[in-house]
Amino acid sequence: MDLDVAATAPAPPPAGAGDGGGSVGGSNHGGVNNAPVFKEALTWQAYGRTPVLSMVVTSFGEIWSGSEGGVIKAWPYDAIAKSLSLSPEERHMAALLVERAYIDLRNHCTVGNVCSLPASDVKYMLADYSRAKVWTVTSMTFALWDARTRELLKVFGMDGQVESARLETPVMPEQPVEEEVKVKPSKKDKSQGSLNFFQKSRNALIGAADAVRRVATKGTFVEDNRRTGAVAQAMDGAIWSGCTNGSIIQWDGNGNRMQEFQHHTSSVQCIKALGERVWVGYASGTVQVIDVEGNLLAGWTGHSCPVIRMAIGGSYIYTLAHHGGIRGWPLTSPGPLDDILRTELSNKELSYTRMEKINIMVGSWNVAQGKASAESLKSWLGSVSSDVGLVVVGLQEVEMGAGFLAISAAKETVGLEGSANGQWWIDNIGKALDEGTSFHRVGSRQLAALLIAAWARKSLKPYVGDVEAAAVPCGFGRAIGNKGGVGLRIRVYDRKMCFVSNHFAAHLEAVSRRNADFDHIYRTMSFNKPHGSTASATSVQLHRAVNVNGNQVDEVRPDLAEADMVVFLGDFNYRLYGITYDEARDMVSQRSFDWLREKDQLRAEMKAGKVFQGMREGLIKFPPTYKFQKHQPGLGGYDSGEKKRIPAWCDRVLYRDSRPISVAECSLECPVVASITSYVACMDVTESDHKPVRCTFSVDIARVDELIRRQEYGEIIESNEEVRSMLEESCFVPDTTVSTGEIILENQENIVFRITNKCETSKAAFEITCEGQSSKKEEATKSEILPRISFGFPLWLEVQPAVGLIKPGETAEITVHHDDFYTQEEFVDGIPQNWWCEDTRDKECVLTVSIRGSTSTETKSHTINVRHRCPATSAPPAIISNPPAAAAPPSNVLSSEAPSKRSSKKSQSNHKRELREQQQQQDYAQFGSSEVHDLCRMRCP
């Protein structure tokens, strides 16, 4: 059950985006309308004019940011803290200090001009506090870093395969071309010759266009619909990533691919996790909730356009749509609360139901590559009555020819569409409709020879939106647009209406091919536009959807099946059967249309349930619209040449609305009810061998008044005691205990404390953060606890795991470890400066253990004081090859384990660092001792 919070909220900038100039920091500019005034803390230039695409604060308070070309920079916590401590007069120096203190992590992991990181935009970042790691994500790859040492641990793709190094972009292989059948066509077999030409043109040009598309995707060989579109971390430490083909991948905290599943075919735009649930927002406007095992719990249409952001607050998860609308959804959905709210709102349905009535005119014409006069267009469309609110026009054979069709197919592959002829038709139809004064064009789409366009009357325009286009070719291997369908999906009064202009297979005997064309278009036409793809938003759909194994997803309902009203129009090419040319001419002259309808192939196939299932057509009272001799008026214009094609009703308009039965009334359960008020052919138009047809619908639409519905929703929340009780229960925080409130560390001991979930019915989610720290001054007086820039842990402290879920009645063990650090590297302009200093002071920090339930943001907290006693040691020399070994720790008052050894990975990292420092010692000898002293003071105040 949803709660609309605002309908006109402005869309935010991309996550982590800067000000467009690559700067990082706050603002000191005041606002209007009682906007808060922010005091600028610190601003510095991060990337010049290159935009910041992503940003994160690590476990240790460092700021990492990603930009274009795979650039990743890190700003050490100490440099930021030092800069913030300067006086306002020294603010300029503080910004300069931070700017020069960054670490270029891409250069940091480059050896011999080979870097494991791809040179792709770093779009997303995640800080894993539980394991002290950082994830950096491009559209194709993931990189996993050690947040403490800034060491690149591994780079891997969406398939989970580790990439050892970044190689040069491979040369694109030649596209396979189907072998042409080398048979010289005879004069009697012109169709075979055309087939070979079309096949050759199609293979060569589509292959070339595919190469262009691959180059446009920066040399990668992963399909366009297989890119990372969102990432999030769950409270159990798992990482979730969503792809532009709708699939979702689960990873563990070490970058191992756990599982992949797909519950929707639209592009994943955002992911949010809390407790045992993960919410996913799609480009189609759909919102889904799944559990941590990947099982789909529920899904619903959240918005009429892409869901671009999610946020959790109180007992709701809020979704932000591309058009700026925000909605809130209970965190417990689906659950008993939804049933109660649904029932209560249903009882108040009449109060927020509004009925609307509009007239829609639909026209179709096979123009046979010609152009129409202004008089013909007025005869066909210009007599639109003043009560028609929406006009939809479909054309076939706008432009033909082997070269044009092949080039159009290649252009479609890279997202290009349209032609000069198509634009001429759109412009001149607009003139006939008095476009700009009476009507406004709301959308159009051309696929080679097929065209569809729609105009809304000025008074209806505010209630028309979310227009999306799609195309499905059916000619020559389902790739050429001489046959097929183009469609528009239009939201009118919040109801989805789909209009599809079609051209099916020709010839009397090709009934089964025509049926197959309809089935292919109906099943595969998709209005979901791949977000971030190099192809245009309305590029052709060659395939509907595939699952993770590469097989077509048959169980997904087609987009056309989801619409409230569907109208198919066009040259369907169904003929009259069992009748001769002369018999048909006689019946037409006698206007014996009832008898002719019995010979109609389309009517027979629909009656047998083989095509246009569930659709209706108005009663035909006009002569067959095909085939005529051009520019010859009257019924005498029927084809009288050598072939004498039998007249037929090729050009038709069929539809379905929301009614399960023909007598159903319009309501919120049956929101669109349509009836045909006029169905005619314009027999006086002679520019084509087809006559244009026109069909007018009277449509009743039931819609929800969202303002009234929100008011009713609020009254239910306030007045219904059962609902209030359930909302309070959803904020329940399990009762937990923490085994200690104070920990004393000496040297490198591992201290274990325990968090116990005393609740027997609900899981408890915990998160451990650092509120502040202090150090003992030289005069043996302890300074006050100072808050940190972030809630990350200081460099000398490890807490693992820092987040997690505890099952009912169980206990989680948390390890606290002091990490000795004798050396700290400083960086200036991204270059390491190899100076060493030792922190021999006693240190203290305050940890907060936050506990929350799995369906609420309400928390309870426990506090733990952590102190480290540092034994007195002599200061190491300015440059050392090996730090002194830590002394053996004494016994601790708390439960402790034996002193832990450095992991082999950390030892190797330190060893590499020491070798690098020794090799670079001579390179930095030019820096004076005063500079060394100043930078050491930054690290060791």
C-alpha cells in the first residue's frame, strides 16, 4: 500500500555528484524561502572541471571519490582533520593542503604501465565497514580495496571472474556473414533474387553497425543490456548489484559471486537494503521487495516512470521517480497491514474515484511510398470533430527499396531512426490537424517503412504523459522493417494505452505467416527503455528478454498485455478466400458486405482463436480497401490488370479495453471501457493502392483522485486502532545485551565481546560505529573525546564484524584488535613521501553499538569505551626497513585471545611498501628537512 508524499519534488543530482567542476565541500551561500544557511566547513578542488561521479567515506574516515576514466582519489583523514583545525584566516591554506594531500589510487596500483583497473567511469562506491573494504564499480567491473592499506585486492567482472591485469582493447573480430546461396535467379524467380540481396545487405550492414555500437561502448564485448545500474550493501554484509537487463547479483563481502536471479526484465535503477529485505527500483516504475535469499516477496507499479532513488526513514521506504514524484511504502509490505489498509481504502473508493470521458480517433493508411495532397489529408483527418481529444495515425510503406530498408536496419542497431519522407508525413498530418493551435504532437516512431504518431488536443495535453515508443521488425529474419510493428504507449488520466501500427506478411496464402507476425509483435514489443545504453531510447527490440542462462523468459507478461487499452491498426493483409475476382466485384457493387465478411480470412482466424485473441473490431460497412489503381476514383478503380487481385479488407483497426466481458461497467477494477462510434474508409482518396481507414472510439476512464485518496489514507492511519498498533509493532527493536562496556587493549591483542539477541521471535540488526577518539598528551593529561569526521574507526583499531544480523536467541561475537602502525605515508600531489613516525601515545575511543529491528529504523544503543595502552619505546629512525616487533602483551582484564599475527596478505603489503619506499628514497631527496618535519607534525600532532 503506497503513500504519496509529494508530487512535484525536484529530481536530485546523481549520487555522489559534485558541482560539475570536480569540487568537494559544503556551501556558505544563503537561500530563500526560509532555506537553512550552511556554514562552509572546507572546500577543495578534486578533479578540476571533471565531475565527481561517486564518493564514499571509508571505515577510517578517508574520503574516496571516483571520476571519469577510472580515476580514484583518496584524501587521508589526518590531512582533512588538520585542515579543519586551522583558523578562518588560514582557510585558503587548508584547502590547498587537502588538495595536495590526495592519493591517486590508480597510479598507486600501476606497475610497468599496466593497471588492473579498467579505464571506465567509476559510477558507484561502497564502504564495507564490516570488513574494512571499499568497492569501486564501473558499468562492467568491480574492484575491491583494503580500506586500511589502500591496497587493490582484486578486480573482477559481473561473471565473478578475476581480471589479473588490464589488457589493451582487443581487436574486434569480423562479424560472421551468412553464406549467400550462389544461385542465379531466373526471371520467374525475382523474389529469390531479392531475398539474396536483402540477406546480403542485412548481414553486412548490421555487422558494420554492430561494430560501431561496440566501439561506442568503449571497446567492451559485453552486451548493452548487461551493465551494472545500482549497488547496495545489506546488513548481513552481502553486496547486491542490479543490471540493466533486470538481473540481480548477490556477492559476499570478499567479492565472491553468490547467486544471480531475475524477477523483472526492466533495467535496475536503484537498490536499498534493510534487515532481511532488499528493495529494487526499475526503469519501468516497478518496485520489488525480495528477501536476503533472493526470493521475490512482492512487486507493484510504484510510478509511471523510472524509480531513480530510494531512502528509508521511520517505518517507510521512499521512492523518487524520474518526474520528481515521491511515494512512501511501509517497510512491512507485503504483510497483514496491507490487507487492512486495502480493505479500508476499498470501503472509501467512491470518495476518491473520478470518471473521465474522451474520444480517440485512430487512422491507418498504406501510402505505397507516395505523398498525399492537402485535400486528401483533410478528407481523412481534417474533419476531426471538436470533441476528439487524442489522434493516433499509423502509416505503412512510407518508404521502401532494398537499399533504404537495409540502411534503416543498420541505423536501428545503433539507435538511429526516421527518414525525410517520414518527417514529411508527420509535418503535413500536423498541419491538417492544426498542430500548435488545436493539437500538440506527443510522440512518434518510425521503423523503416512503418510510422506511428500521436497528437493530443490542447485541453487534454495536461493529462497525457509518459509517452514511450517501441518497434519490432518482422521482415527477413525478423530484422528488416518492411514488415513489423511500431508502437506508442501513452498514459492518459493515469491509464496505459498502447497503439501499434502494423504491416503483416502479404499474399493470399500466407495466413499462418500473418498470424505469426501478430504473435511476434504482441509478445516481444517492449516499451522499457534500457537506461544508460548507447542505443537510443526507442531502439528496435530484436529480442524480448533472456534469463541468466541466455534463454528467453516466456513467463514474463508482455507489455501490451499490461496495458489498460490496446489498439492494433494497419495493413494486416488478410484477404477474401474462396471467392473469385469477379464475384468479389459483384458483391462490392451490390454492397453485400455481410456476405463478403463470411469470406474474410481475419474474421475466420479470430473466430478460431489463432490471432488477435480477446480483441474486437467494429462492424465493417465500407468496401474493401485494397487493391486500387492509383489516381482512379470510384469502385471502378479496383485492380483490373493482369493479376486482378481480389479486393480485400487489408486495412483494419482492432482493439481491446479493460473489460473481461462486453457488458462490464467502468470502475477502478475495470478502468477503461471503449466503444466504437465510427468506422469508415475514405474512398475518395486516390494517392495509393490502399484506401485510408478511420475509427473513432468513445472511452470511459476511471481514475483515482490522489489528493483525496491520500487524505483518506491519513484518516485511516490516525483513527484505526488496529493499524496504529501494527505500525507501532513494526518499530519494535529486539532486546539485546552487550557483554562489556569497557575494553582495554595492550599491544596487538584480540578482545572478543558478545552481542546477544534476547528476543525469541525477531532478528536483531547491529551496527558498530565510532563516535570519537582522544589521545594522551605529553604531560600525561588525557584530552577530551573529539568527534570524528565520519563514524569510521581510527587507523589503530579493527572491529570485525561491524554490521550483521543476529537470529532470535543467538549471540554474535565481535573481535576488537589494536593494529600497530609505526609508519605512515604522506602524499603530496598524489606522490608518496616516505617519512616515518611513531605514535606512542595512549589512545581511547567510544564505540556505539546500534540495534534495530528488521522492519524499522528505530534503534537502541549501547556504548563501549575502548582504551589502548602503548608501552614506551624508542622512536625509530627517519627511514627503516622493518618496524620493530611488538612486545608480548600482558594478560587483560577482559577475555582475550593469544596475540594475533599479521596475515600473510598484510605482511606482503607492508613488505612491498617498504621496498617501494627504499627505491623511491633518492627520488625525493630534494625535499628539505623542514618539509619532512611539517608533514610529520600533520600525522603526529
